[in-house]
Amino acid sequence: MLAELERKATCESIPSRESELGGQSRIPLIRRKSSRYHRLSTLLAAETSAAGLWTVGLLDLATAAGEWVAPGKLDRIAEGLVTTETETVILLKPDMDDLVPTEALARQAASDLAGAPSFPKVLRRRLDRFFADGNISPKANAMMWTKIAAGLAVLAGSWIAIYAYRPDAWKFVALYLLGGLAQTFLLLNIAHDSNHNAISSNPTVNKTLNYVFDLCGISSYMWRILHHRGHHSCINVHGEDDALTGRGLLRFTPHEPLRPVQRFQHIYVLFLYALFSLDYVFVRDFECFFFPAHDYLKTKHPVREYFILFFGKALYLTYMLVLPAKVLHMPILLVAGAFLVVHLIVGLSVALVFQTTHTVDGTYFPEGRGEFENGVYHIFATTADYATTNPVVSWLAGGLNHHIVHHLCPFVCHTHYAPLTRIVEETAAEFGIPYRQHPTMTCAIWHHLILLRQLGSEN
């Protein structure tokens, strides 16, 4: 089926506009460290003078002198809010309380480029101008606060109705599933934005809303570490990007060994995705705390985070499993079945929203952070958008379908992403930089499955 899709699919990613570049020069945007590449086409950019230097990258931290910093020397790198004259670099000690620093900490001065303006600098100025010219705050607007209120109201309302009206079995299941849908909405829309300090300039507001993760049975502290240190700083980098962890069952990059069972990964992957949130609730969080696989997890975590871990899990399992059985006297098998269905919905939804933005055919998988001379090119090469003109998808997916903008401006609330994406697409076309997107989420899912099929059959 997928082979036929590869031949006949009409939902193709928007191609790069190399023919529009006229007399622009072809310059290397990647510092080659190995001969192994995965479908990497040469990117195009405006010509720079021989003495010109690219700005400090978001991910590779090249200094103004063009030096390369080994990833092991960094505690964490992440992108910050775009500015006119600066690039964003975050260095964070592993024992710091807040894993997501403020924008002020994230800003680092960068000197002007020699020669013609570079794509990263022009793009940043245009994104920054959007907020300055419109006198718009990059934080939550009325739409975002409406989403926060609606999501919390539906979750609370579903449980209030369950205990206030004591419904029969089928009505209980319906209200229980409604609460599960609210959890999915809160994770994608509120928890993720608060994780990036994108909702408010007040850190307390962001941190409070970030406990939505714990309310849904997932450690907010560990998610922050894995998402920032294990993804934003190393997108699609084998061995570093935590989103590429397949536990031997899934092969997400061409750089990891091929196992026989992975030949069928495009068939069983959706079942594994459905178990995504169950894995976090019962296994992954404990594994990261007590049996860490990554070096950045092998640190002394604050004592209060261990308390929050166990308290959060206990609270979640109590209101999701124990109380319905003990207080409402619902059959335990009925409660357990509803609990399982909720997690199948949450797991499949969250996994597909994220995985279809990086692991699709056409995106690139670097062998290290330092392959690109600027982190902006790293983002464009490893990330793809989908359904950016569909407001319903953007509303439900927390703007994560505008994923390139999210990585460029993670401190910006997702309700601003749509106009920013138009700026990104237009600027990329102007400079001849490939901008990858799929017209629908369904199309993005198919291209994700195509990649998994290819990786399962090729070494």
C-alpha cells in the first residue's frame, strides 16, 4: 500500500524554488563530517563575501570567529525569541531550578554580517517586526486565554458531572472519554506552551500551567528536560534527539542499526504510538529518574521533583482509577477499560502531532549538531509543517503544525504562529531555502509511514 502511495500520492511537499534564484551563488550550508547523508540536497542562499561570517547558530553555537563547539561541552542549548540584532543561545546548568530561562537570559549579541544580508538575519528581523509594527505581545492573547479556560472547564466539568449526577455505565464512559479528550487538548495547547514560557511573561503563571502535565500523569519536570535538552537543542540528531528513541522496535534515522523486526514498523507503529502516554505514566518517567540513558539525565535532581513525581502519579491514578471504582462503585474492569481507551486517544494523538513534523520522507537526519553553519538551516532541513491553512488543525494541535516557526520562536505563544508561518514561507522562497510542508495532516502521516517503511527496508 505504501509503495503504491509513493508512486501515486498527490499530496507532495512544496518543492524548493531553486529556479527563481537567478544569479545567486550556491554555497555550502553544511560542514561535512561524514560521507553518510540521507537525501540531503544542497541548500541555496544569497552570496556572502569571502570574509563574511554566518551568525551564531541556534544549535551548533559557532562563535563569531567561526569556531565549532563540541556538543559535549554544553549543558543545554535551545532557541529563544527572535530579535533584530541578536541570535539566541541558552546555556543552562543542570541543577538550575527553571529549565526554561527567560528571554533576557537567552539573548546574546551578534555582530553584523559582512556582505549581503543572510537568510537567518533577514528572517529574524521580519519575524521581530511583526510584533513591533503591530504592537503585539508575543505571549498569550485573548484566543489563548479562551483555549486555556475552555480546556480546563471541560476537564473539570466532565469530572464534576460524573460525581454530581452519578451516571450509569455508558454515560460514565462518555464523560470519562470527554475528560480524556480534554487532557489531550490541554497537553498539546497549554502544557506545551507553558513548558516554553510562551504563555506569560510571569514565570509563575507558566510554571503553574505546566503542572497540567502532572495532572495528566506525566512528570512536567522530566518533560522539560527531555523536550529542551533532548529535542530542541539537537533536532533529528541520532543518539541525542529523544524523540527518535524507538527502543529497538522503531528505526527513525538511517544512522541507527537495522533490525529484522523493523521491516514491519510502518504497520505496527500506530499501535505503539497509542501506548505513548501509558509508557510515560508507568515507565518512562521512572526510567529517566532512576535509570537514565542520556548523560544529561545523569545528574542530581532536586528532592522536590521526586516528591512531585510520586505525588503527581498518585493523584492521577487516584482520580482516574481509584475514586470511580470506590466512590461511584463502577466495575473495575469498566473503569480500567475507559482508562485504557483514554490513553490510546491521548497517546496516538500526541505522538502523531509531533512525529509528523520531523520524521517524514524529505527531512534530513544530521549525525551531529555541528553539520550546519547556522541553526536556522538545521531547523529548515529537519522540520516540516502541515495543514498550515487549516484553522481547525491549528486550534486542536496547539499550533504544532506550524512547527518551523515553533522551533524558530519557541518563546512565542502558538496563537501567533499562522501569520509568522506566512513570513517564513515568503522569506524562504525569496532566498531559495527549501520550506517543507504537507497540505493536510493525513498527508503528513502518510509521508511519516513512507519514511518508516523505507528505514525498515534499507540499511
